[in-house]
Amino acid sequence: MNGYIEATLKGKIYFYGLVSFGLLFALVGQNLNTIFPITGTQIEQIMEADRRYVYVSVANAILLSFLTVLAIYIAIQTNKHKQYPPPNMHVPFRHKVKAINHPYKIWLCLGLYIFGFVPQIVLGLHTSYESHQLNLQLIEAINN
């Protein structure tokens, strides 16, 4: 297998679309408080900041879950065809086809991806829950 898989238009659209979406998402996320300032009393500001943090945590968990499922799908296709990239995969750039002689390497790599993504999902959601509980206590202390 010394061939190459040429770039496809669909692969370029996916790649550059995801890069553009990620940059736009990061730009809006960094400037969210400037675009939509938090106003109101102290309690309303704490509640709004807490709500925003929960929304960001859920959006991050959804994104990382999608990436985990995508990594699993690519690993299954790579194992099925014994080559990377699989023949049915749309790639944004020209790639050399690599034969997979040892399938355990696919699953080891997938395990590393999952080990990277799943703790971020769990810790992000757990941290937002704990932060919400602390904010509720803070609001109760301000009211008393």
C-alpha cells in the first residue's frame, strides 16, 4: 500500500468549516462578557454568571462527546479496512495510505483519546455542579 488518498472537496469543507466554527466559538467565548455584560444586583449577577458557566460546561461536554464518538468511528473503520486513512474517509489534504499490521495500535491510540476526552467531560460537568452549589450557598449568605 504505497498509494495516496487525494483531498476531497467535502473533506476540505468539513476541515475548514470546523476550524472557522472553533475560532468563532473561541472569539465569542472570550468576549462574552463584553458582548453581553452582566447587569443587575449582586445576586442577579452571581446567578447569571453561574448560568453561563453551566451552559459552557454542557456545550463543552457535547463537543467532547462528539469527538469521542468520531474517534471510535474512525478506529473501527481503520481496523475494518486495515489501513489509515480508511478508503471511505474524506480528507482535507493528500495523505499517504499506511497499512495497519498490528491492530492493537489502533485500540491503544483510541484508548489514549478516550482517556483524554472522558475525564475532561466528567470533571467539567462536576466542577460546574460544585460551582453551582457554592453559588447557591453564597446567595443564601448574602440574603441572610
